[in-house]
Amino acid sequence: MVWRNSFLDPQQPGGWAVLYSQQHFLADSNGVLFPRDWVKRQDLPIIGEQGIGHFGEDAVYLLQLKPSATLEGCSWQSLRQFMLQGEAETFRMLAYAAQIGTWFAEHRFCGSCGAPTRQLPGERAMRCDSCESQHYPRISPSMIVLVTRGDEILLARSPRFVTGVYSTLAGFVEPGESVEHCVAREVREEVGLEVKNLHYIGSQGWPFPHSLMLGFHAEYAGGDIVMQEDEIEDARWFRVDDLPPLPASRSIARHLIDLYVARRLGLPEPTLAV
Ligand SMILES: [Zn+2]
């Protein structure tokens, strides 16, 4: 089954619902989709509702609940769990739902004047009638880069990582900055190195909570590793045939690594899950 996001009018009845709160979804042994009309007859604290697209032929709606919500036979499961273990199209659906849910939760009041907003019919926008502003879902561009030096790649550990895992460098694009500039700045800040010959590899939506990761390979151009305090607890060069534990296989971080390793070792190139 394929997931396709689109705008659906929540006034329409029927369809299926995903039940969301704060990066978590209610799920039972059948999964995360519940008959929507049935859900609305349950005694659930619904904060808002969005029509988000189609899973196969079925219309899907996001029901935003208070975190205290419970439903018999169901438990809250994190979006991250679905990324690590779930089926790919289900994760794409939930990733989209979570970003719409985050946007809705953060724009129930106007950021300009503080008045309550309302959902604009026919459009994915929250409208403030008091100051006539409109608030759309936000995407935060960020870059992720694998720095390479022949048969070696630079990998680093953040204190937030799972024990032992090393990954690529990443950071948010700042206002007024190009992505290319961001790559050079972040690499310099995090590990003190200069890079050259950036190659854009691909992108991936990263719903934690609303990033768009733009992935690059970049060649080492100079400098010695100097780690940024608090951000990086270890950074070092690894040979492509002798790598430490790596990030989850569906992540663009892992793709950047696997692709470079495949090219150096003459193996079939992997494809990026999008
Ligand atoms: Zn306002």
C-alpha cells in the first residue's frame, strides 16, 4: 500500500483515523488505523482534526488527542519506533501526520498577536482573524554531510546517540545562509576541518519534529580534528572496511555512509528510502 499526502476536508464523514499526540500514535495489534466514525463515538479528548491523504485507496484523517487519552486495547507508540521497526509506507504516513500535528499544536494561537486561530477551510493553514495573519506548516532545512578522505570517512558521536554508534555531521541551515555555506560552517564548528567538492546526494524529510535533511558528500580539504565541546564527544577517521556501529538503515545518514562505502569497494549502490 502506498501513502500519498493531500488535503482532505475534515467535514467529510468516513475514512480512517490515526490518533496522535506529541510524537506518539495509539496502536493496537491491527496497527495505527482506526475506523474514523467509530473513533469519534468513543469518549476521547480530541483537540483537532485534519484530512491528511490516502493510504492505498483509503482516506486518512489525523485526530489530535490530549496526551492523557486512552483507548482500550491500545498503547501509545513513538514515531521513532515506527521508523526503526515499522513498514516503510506506514512510517511515511505517520511522519507526515506527526508534522501536521506538530504544526497544528503550535499554531492554535497566533504568534504575532496571541489571539486564538482557526483552521482555514480548504487549505492547510491556521488563520488569525484578529491580525489577519496565516500560519502554514513549517519545514526546517538542515544539512547532513559525510566528510571523506580517500578510503577513510569522518564519523562522530554526539552524547545523545545510542552507545557506540557513530554518524555523519548535521546541522540546521541558518537564516540568510546557503546550504553549501551551512555544510562548511557546521563541519568547521563541530570538528575544525575544512571541506571541498561538495556533492549533493539526496534529501529526506525528518519528522523530529519538522526537518528536511539535505545530504552531501564532501571531501576533506585541510585541518586537524578539534571537537566542539558539548556537541561532539568523539570524532575520528574510519576506514571504509572497518566501521563502528552505524545509524538506523532507513536514515539518510546511513545512506550517505553506505553509498560511499559501496562506491569505494565496488559494491552495488544502495537506494535512499524517501
Ligand atoms: Zn494574530
